[in-house]
Amino acid sequence: MNKEQVKEMIEKRCVNFIMCTNSECKYYWEDMCTKNVGNEIVHIDDSGKCEDFEQGECDWYKEMEEEE
């Protein structure tokens, strides 16, 4: 699923997503988790912390830069 498809789904409110505020994670994009948008399971520990954190920048930001 590409970012344009995700934007369309969000606008139509056809997708539930997990809010994320960790901009250091490679799954973070515009305050949401892209891993969840792609229908992958997001693992949250008992304290509410995401166990799927991976340092990096989301590919969607890189794609946006290339389009400009």
C-alpha cells in the first residue's frame, strides 16, 4: 500500500490507525504508525510502550522529498 492509497483511506475514514508520537521510529508518519496501516500487527507491552520501534525515517517521508 502506497502513501497515496493511505491518504485516500484516511480521508474516507476507512482505516483505523494507531497514533504514534515517536518521530525517531521508521514506522512513524504524520502522528501515526505505518506498520498498523499496512495491516501488520503492532506489539504493545504491558506499560503501553511499542515493542516494534526501529530507529530510522519512514520511507514515506523520503518519497515525499523525491516528489518535490
